Amino acid sequence: MCKSVRIVLYSVLVLVFIACANRSRGPQGGPKDITPPTPKKATPVNNTTNFKGNKFEIAFSELVNVNNAYENVIISPIQTSPATIRTTSNRVTVILNDTIKPNTTYTVDFGNSIVDVNERNPLVNYCYTFSTGATLDTMQISGTVLDAGNLNPVQGIYVGIYDPAEDSIFVKTKPLRIARTNENGEFSMKGIKKGTYKVFALGDLGNDFIYNAPTERIAFLDNEITPSIEEKTVTDTIVIKNETDTTKSKKDFVQRKKTIFLPNDIVLRAFKEDVYKQQIAKFERTDPYKISLFFASPNMEKPSIKPLNFTESAIKGLVYNTRMDSITCWIESPTVYDKDTLRFAVTYRLSEKEMKTDTISAIYKKKTKKSEKDKDKVPVFLRFTSNIQNPMDSYKSISFSFGTPVAEMDKQKIYLKYKQDTTWKDIPFEIKTIDEMGTKYEILIKYNTDLEYQLLIDSAAVTDIYHIQNNKISMPFTVKTSDKYATLIVSMINMPEDAVIQLLDAKEVVYRQLPATEKTTFEFINPGDYFMRMFADKNKNSKWDTGNYHTNTQPEEVYYFNQTLKLKPNWEVEQEWDYKLTPAPQQKPEIIRKVVK
């Protein structure tokens, strides 16, 4: 083959390869399609009256799908038998399999579930409505469902309306009409008949639209609502284009009538009831002489513990924590705690009228004994822990604890010293016992941030009930100076009665909490980003409490300051807060808002 022919063939092959490569990439260029599908024709037409049969069909401008139809398409009135929803090409067909009620308005709310096939652009808030009677019920209500404790939007919770004249609504009766919240916790309910209604929200775990499980999330309004329509004149902005020079286009304002459906700002605060279902969650015996019991909930009163295979005199004491949901039992007698198994009868209250007694067997598996030679090398000392760190926060007192109850403490062998030049000098102090068994202690002190400090405890200063003593302890530390902290002063313009303000970190962990006053001052704050939450502490127990449907008790109201607080070292920030200025759905800063499902 001559050279010229080879060159021609090679060129042809290269061109074919390039053409194939480009063809595999498909058409290039052009703007991305962001247009949602458009309804072109509905059979029967949307908003029809005297509807016959049980089927309708909607044709769209392009090929469509319905995402998770059985979850996202909400039909009112509630259907006992699920509707059949299918898509074919550019059509959506809905067949209602329940008995069709006479003189009733039906709404089939697709939400955002209808999308085009190619780009999956959603048709937002599309609803098909019809009436089996001569008139169409046209009232609407809308609002938001928020988590009562943190104001996060609640997605996928059902909102229902009920006739207030009916007995046992919500717990025995299904709602007249329903809606479902979107990812912003928002709902819109259409096709409502004129009248007055009760409004509830239900995270329906049983899919029966009835509140019958205490673990279900619920919400309810104290007041009844009466849907209404209002005509308002609103001002819109229009752009008038210059046909010859687009840079000279100008804006103009036009007024038009707009129909407003009320109420459109319903706020439902969803909660789960505190269910007092008491039981012993677990127990453990990590040391031969120490047994710990943990309960599922705080106890109404102190449980009693009765030994079954040893005498009660062997028990040194019982320590109940402040929440009354755990007990630590200390056994003093070696002849008792040397037993592999200790058996107890634990009696506690299930309810105001019912007590329960459980029998537990606390087993301790003895560790393999070390040789006498090894034993001599490892002295056993009383376990000691402390909150001392370097540097120490200037607002914190010194606290320390021992692993077992203390039988004897020689306070003359415990020293708190400060350094002056090169000399350590004693500071007078008092030791405060925090718990009844003598395991936790506190030293109150007012620091001088320019000094160095040291806590010293001589060996054998403390002896526990098992005759174990402490090793020598030396803990030097400095104290943070005031210029390392920030100060926040919250000036309240309005304030709920008995309010509590909480300073939160970025994970919404409570950093500091104070009763609200006209000027609430948070001192000694480590620099960083913070958020503020406030709740109306109606029962004055310094903690947020949930609601109860059966006692008609709403959860304590929660409010958020709607900005991030950036606190810097050596700064004093005064922040005004009027919690009434911002509606509840807009209060929580976006950076810490999460969707509750």
C-alpha cells in the first residue's frame, strides 16, 4: 500500500473516532431544564361538582412520575382502603377504592410528589379537588408544626380537624380532614366546610389516625378555629420593558385583589408525653462491695432494698442520686461482700396506687489473684478524682471525690496554698461534704487570678470504710484571668412569667442557665459562638416540661433568640431580646435548625 493511501485511511479512522466520542457525550450546551411539569387537562376538570364515579385523570405537559405516592399523596376524607395511583407516560390516574360519600368535598393533595421524568423538577403543592354534591367546600387553613422543646420543624406529621361537639375526639374518632407537613414543618389543608373545629397533630405510628400510643408525637390547640376568607389589596412590582433598549426597562407598581384564607399562621407545638413506666433498667457490681441499680425513670419516692441472703446490718448505706433514678449500695462487712452472689428484694412504686418488688442477684466475678511478689509491688490506695485543671476556671469551686465512703478524714493533713514570690503560703478554707455517704467534697474559694495555687493532701489523711487510705496528692494549678472570658447581659423587653434563659453551644448543649430578669448577666463565659433559648417555667422546677393531652396540659413554651451570639475574650456584650417580635417558625437560627421526622 502506498504511503499516500495509508495517510488517507489513518485520517479517516481518526475522524470516525472523534465523531463516535462526541456522539457518546450526547448533545452539549444549553440551559438546564428547571421547569416543572404543567397540568394540561384533568378529566373531570379540577374543582368539579356533582362528581360521579371514583376515578379521575390528569394529563401533563411532559412525562411524569409520582414519588412515593402512598406516602406523599394525602386524600381527605381519610380513605380506609388505599387509593390506586398510577402513571402512564404524561398522565396520572387516581382511583378511589373506598365508598364515595355523597355531598362531600374531596381533596387529593399531591404536595411536591409529581416530578418530570428527566430532571425530576417537582410540581409544587398541586391539589386536585372535587365535590360529590352541588357545592364545593373552599375553606383552607395553614400553619407549622414545631418540636415543642427545640422549635425544630416536624416533617411528615399529620394535622387533622375535628368537630368540637364530638366526644373523645383524637383518642376514639378519626379527623374529618387531614394534611401532612413538609420538610419545613408546614401544612396546608383545603376543602374545609364552614364551621368551627379543633386542631390536632399526630405522628401516627399505627396508621389508624387515632392517638392510642404514648410514644406518638402529638400537638393540640387550646382554642377552636373558625376558617374564614379575607380579600386584601396587595401591591406587586412589574417590569415594563423598553422594546428598543432593554437597559431602559423600568419598574412599576400595580395593586390587585388577593384572597387570603385564615387562619394561615397556626403553630402547633408537638411533644411526646412523659410516660411513667417504672422498672429496674439494669444493675451492676463492679466492685465486690458496691452494687448499683439503675431505673428507667426517676422514682416518685425512695425505693427500699432488703437483703435476702445476708443481714441488713452489713449494708453501710444507700446513696440515691438527685434524680432518684439510681441507687448505690455499699456493703461494709468482708464476710458478706466476699460472697459471689448477693441477693436483694427491691420494692419501688409503679404508680400512685401500685407497688412492685423485684428480686435481683448481684454477682461479682473475682479476678485472678496475683502472686504475693507482685502484690507487694502494687500498693492499693484510695481512689481520688478532682475537677482541678490547669488553668482553672475562676468561677468554679474545687471539688474532689473518693471511690468509696470515707470513714475518717484528718483535715489537718489537707492544705490549700498559694505562691508568693518563691514561698508557698496556707489559705484558710472549709471542706463541705456534698453527699450523705462522704464520697464527694467541695472547697469554696475566691481566687486571685495573679497567683499560683496548690492542693496538697498528705498520705493517709483519708481512710475509707474498708480501711484503705489515700496516697500523697499534689495538684498545682493557675486560674484563668478575667480577660480570657466574655460577659453577656441579656436585656429583656418582654418576658414570660417565671422564665428561664439557657445559653447553648453549637450542639444545643446547655452551657449555662439562669432565671430570667430584666437584665440577666452571664459572666465568665468561655469565648465562642452561642445561642439563646428561653422557656416559661410554669411549675418552677428549673427544667423544661412536656405536655399531657389527657390533663389538657400544653408543654412549657420555648423561645429562641434568632441570631448567633459571637462572644470574644474580654468583651462585654449587651443584647436586647423581645421574644414577641419574631414568629415561632422563624425564631431558631438556621445553623442549628434540624428537621424532625
